[in-house]
Amino acid sequence: MTGLETFRTGTFLGRVQAPSSACPRVVTIRDGQVVDITSATAPTVRDICEMDDPVGYVANASGTPIGALADIMANSRAADRNADRAYLLAPIDLQAVKAAGVTFVVSLLERVIEEQAKGDPRKADALRSEILDLIGTDLSELVPGSETAAAVKQKLIEKGVWSQYLEVGIGPDAEIFTKCQPMGAVGHGADVGLHPVSHWNNPEPEVAVVVSSKGTILGATLGNDVNLRDVEGRSALLLGKAKDNNASASLGPFIRLFDDGFTLETVKTLDVALEVRGEDGFVLEGKSSMSRISRTPESLVASAIGDHHQYPDGLVLYLGTMFAPVKDRGGAGKGFTHKLGDVVTISAPTLGALENTVRLSTQCPPWTYGVSHLMRDLARDGLLG
């Protein structure tokens, strides 16, 4: 199930922009209706996530229906959006938006290829074959940071193919980076942005977990960690430019909160499907299986938050992807890259479907509504205690 039927069971939390209010509304889903549960007790998604029992609060909070889920999701598509009707936003607000990189072996190898190709997609196909022949299956069952991983690291150094990506893929420390600032993510139906300098890029279909300020993982959503392969391939020090641009972080459509029927163990077995449909008729399909992740969600969260780093408003953490964009588009050996107008759909049976259309970041709506604007609007509506 990846359509509206997904939302018939479970406890969902999200945000909607409604014409009746300047500030985003906190919502849940009940009987096919989107219900506004914004209150002075919990004026933000962050406030609910900081409660002792978020799922209990959302399930029992009083609220007002603001429209049918099907209608609001349809109106969320940027090309068809009517601003006089409600539409979805990213389902988080004040949380930090972080991401874990190189958490799957397939993704790890693609990062090595990017680095070796120096951002040139024409070299990637030959390098992929060469590196796979060299490495073989040494990395397939490695536990990052283990003695066995350290031995493989030494062998790769001796072979002359050691990489910073292999370091974070099998070494003791996970890669955790900032994907965007709080309030900077876009939601279901929105356009996602590519920096205009990029000519080799791809979607990254991922599960993102929602984490409280205490480090508790309390739910999950879908994410597109839009990536500029040529920019990052030139230098890992350009990661910020490759990852954090206007509308380059997509999340949604809703957070599914953990309960008896949906737990972190459910997340660990999810298959995340990807579909890219281009205006040129090109279709790409892929899948990322969470069962093949090399670092557990708990260990990745522990790398992000703890005694070494606090997040008083909590965080959302993209968990990485095993999707490898190797299908040729535009000629043999050229690999995959986006074209403007691509429609990207990321879906999972228990989380629904997140759909976005690819534009240049300079063509996406500018990001003008930040934390200061939200606080002023909440105060104006009498929602801040």
C-alpha cells in the first residue's frame, strides 16, 4: 500500500498551510479527513514530539476537520496548487534537519566512483567495473568499525584505492551532516531544487527518523536527499553545496508515530521504492531496502545526538540509501542524471508516497518563512504561552 489507503491505520502527524491562518497548522488524519489539532498546548510539531506520549496526544487531541486528505494531497502539487485551499508542508518545523551518508555498501561504492571520476560521469562506468573487480565482495558483510573492517581498510590502502567514503562507510565514525536549516525542508507536491551549476545529479530515496531532544526515536517519514554528484565528486569539502540548496530537502507526506503496529523494528525492514518519470518519457525505478543498511538507525542517531551534541528542538535524520543511479540516460556509459520536469515519487507501504517535481533551485519558490516568522504568527494567534 502506497496510496491513500496507507493512512487508514496508524497515527500520523503533519503540517498544512490553510488559507484561514497565516501560520502553518499542525494536523493529523482521521477517517480520511485532515484534522487541525493546533493548540496553545502544542502549537508546533516540535512541541508534540517533546511530549512523554506523542502518539497518545495526537490520537486523542481535539481538532477541527479542514478537508479531505485526497483533496489536500492533490492540491499540494506545485503545478496545480490553489493557494486559496489547504496544502501540505514538510511535516516538521523547528527540528534540525540532519542526514547520514554512506550507510549502504552500494551507496558507498558509488561515492568512491564519484570521487575517482572527479565529477565526470563519462568516467564513472569504467571506474565502476574496475573498482568492483578490485574490491570483490570484501565489503558486503562488514560491520563498520570492526577488526575485520580495519583489515579490509588496510588492504585497500595497499591497493591504492582507499577513499574518504570508504572511511565513513566501514570505519568507526558515521558521516552525519546538515541537510538544511529548520523550516527549510519542502513537503509532498513541492518542487525540489538542483543548483544550476550541476549537470550530474540524482534523487536519494530514504527513510528519515524523527528524534526528540532526549534522543528518543519516535516516528518516521520519507525523504528525498537531493544530491549533486558532480559537485561532491570534485571534493567532499563541497558537501554543503552539493546537499544544501533551496528546496533540496524533501520530507513527508506525514510523520508516522510509533505505536504497537508501527515500530522502529518495522522501519528496519522497510523497502523504499523510487520512481522517476521524465517529460522525455524516461522512467527509472529503484529500491532501497532498510534491511541492508550497514549501521543501525540507533547507532546513527547516537552519532548525531548525545553528550557530545544536543538538539533542544529535536532533529530529523535521513538514514541514507542503497539506491545506485547507474541506469544510462542520454547515451551509453553516461549514467543517470535528472532533467528538469522529472517527477520523483518515493514510497513505502506504511508511510505513503512523497512526490516532487525537479526544478532548478533558482526556479523554486524562495525560502522566506523561517523560525522568526513562525514565532510572530503563533504569538499573533495567541498560541504561545
